[in-house]
Amino acid sequence: MSMKNVLGAASAVAMLAATAASAETITIATVNNGDMIRMQGYTDQFTAATGIDVEWVTLEENVLRQRVTTDITTKGGQFDIMTIGMYETPIWGANGWLVPLDNMSAEYNVGDILPAMAGGLSHDGTLYAAPFYGESSMIMYRTDLMEKAGLEMPDAPSWSFVAKAARAMTDRENDINGICLRGKAGWGEGGAFITAMSNSFGARWFDEEWNAQFDTREWSDTLNFFVNMMSDSGPAGYATNGFNENLSLFQQGKCGMWIDATVAASFVTNPNDSTVADKVGFALAPDNGMGVRSNWLWAWALAIPAGTQKADAAKQFIEWSTSNEYIELVAANEGWANVPPGARTSLYENPNYKDVPFAQMTLDSILSADPNNSTVDPSPYVGIQFAAIPEFAGIATEVSQEFSAVYAGQQSVEDALAKAQAITNDAMEAAGYR
């Protein structure tokens, strides 16, 4: 063989080796929530079964959103799987930025995914992300503190009851806050909470002509109610508290009530992590008697960016981690209360899961959330805690920063709403909506 042929053969072997090596490792970007951390602990079992290694990039929620959005819009190619949600998935799928999940195996049983989750993670009937877990939001409360306050939590309370109970349960001397809620800036952090809350006050982001609505009485009522309740009954520094910060406070026994993602129920009732595990009750998110509750709908889901060279390996991981088999793996090791909730119909038909104390309230909350009819007055957008348009994330991040400045005592409600109105209308005009 000539030297040229030898070099050519060596080069081909090297290329094949490099390809094989690269196919053995996938990189996943995910959020630092408890269920995702738990999943990482079981990854060795996936690797043993498939030979595919997994590298994790685990990030705080706001940072994750920024990183994956930058990567997919610039075709950066850093990740083979991204953890995204119901906001990004249909938009990115429509843009051709995600690999369609339209040929999953028969054993995976796509039809078992809850319709609310499959619908929110699809575009034109094609699934673009698989839900690792699904959620709505609900009230988690201390049954002992509610009883001590002489009150009884209804299954479907009003905001006025919640505010009354929060004040009655507050005990500053013992570091107990009547209520813990998100104030942290970020469209999916404090922004998501206040938007879902505003729906029940009759507010909306836009009227039917895409005009901003922050100069309305409904938004003023929402923000003033929230600030007054949190000033009286919330923790110090709540302007920087998001999901994980409030989870920690509740587990330490420092919250009478917490309204947040239904997925948190397994963490506040886990005696290994929560000091109040045996004293937690659940109720639907509050309303104001206007026909709309303040619960959202969301899924943390796994999607494959179109630019990956490892789509087959990535799909294998998604099938494994969002399957019934994974649910049973967690149940066998950690109990049914700790499995990823809200994604599959069969979970809520499983007799082992029906005894989990928060299972039915989680399902009721998910089923009562309607992204197509999320506001009292008609709106032009789909979504509960977000408006499903590409511009929303940027606009809502800025607006949430103005709201957090109110929570921190840096400006008035009136000033924040005036700024929100200007920010939103300017952005919508620049984008050609108006």
C-alpha cells in the first residue's frame, strides 16, 4: 500500500473513531429543580443499558432560559438535549429549531401523555418536546398553623381568604411568614406568578388589538393587593425569592402558605427534607369570583435542538427519562410520592399513586387550567402565565424587573405600571403588532 493510501486509511479510521466517541456522550442543559437533580442520580443506569454517557449542565431557572435560547437562536450547538417548557416549544418547533418527536417507539406510548401536556408541547399536531413532569400551581399550607389561627382552608379559596389567613398565621417573633410567594425578577419566575394571579383579578397583558393593559384598574388592583399582602405577611427580601428559595423557607417551617408549582408537593411532604412534612394540606390556587383561577399550566420538558449531531442518542435518553419505566424506577427506590408528576394519564390511574395525598389536587389543578381562555376579558394570546408570542420573554423579563423593584421598595406601584405600559407598547410597536 502506498504511503498516500496508508495515510488515507489512517485518516478514515481516525474519523470513524472520533464519530463513535462523539456518539457516546450527550450533553443536557437542565434546571436545578429537585426532580431534575434526582434524574441525574439515575443516569448511570441509562449509560449501563445503552453505552451512552451523559454530561449535565445544571443551571438556575433564569440562567437556563438565557443559555438555551442563546444557543438555539445562534445555532451554537452546545447541547444535545435542552430542558424547555410550553412557552418555547411551539415557537421553536414552528421555526424548525427542534427535532420532531414523531417516531417514538410503540413501548413509549405517546398516547399516554396527558392531553394538556402533549397539546402545550406541540405545533400543528407534532410533538416537539416530551414532558419530564407537568404542573399547575396550587396552595400548600401548614395545617397546624391554619388550625391555630382558627381557620379552615376551603378546597377552592378566594384571594380575600388567603390574605386574611396569611395575616392570621404570621408570627414574626417565631420567624413564621403567613405566606411565601415569588418576587424574583424573570418572566418565568416572579413574572409568571404575578401574571397568573392577575388573570383572576380580571387583568390581561393585551387587549384584542395588542395594546398593553398595565394602565388599567385590574392591574393596579393585582399589584397593590400582592404588595400589601406580602408586606404584612411575607418574608423579608421576598423580591429576590423564586421557586427554590420559597421551597427552602417552607421546608424549614417558615411559611404558613406557599402558592407555587404543584410539583413542589413531593418535596414539602418528604420527611427527609421537610421539617413540616406531616403538617401540609393542599387547595386550589385562589380566585376572585370572576370565573378565572390563578393557577398556571407548565411542563418542564426535554427537546432536541435541530443542530445536534446526536439526535438518535438524545432520543434514546428522552424515551428513557420520560417513560413509565423511569417512573417505576423512582417509585421502587424512593416511593410513589417522589415520582415525576403531571405527565402521564396512567400515573393517575395507578392504584399505588392514588394514595399519594397531593395526587388528586395536582390533577384537578392541571385539568382546570385553560391556556385558551385564561383571562376574564377576551385576549388575543394563548397562555396563562405567559403570552405565547416570541417577543413575550424579553418584554416580560423587563416588566418583571420593574415589579421586583416595587417589592424591594425602590419605586411605587404606579411608577412600575407606567413603565410596564411603555415597555410593552414600545416593544409591540417595534415588532409590528400595532
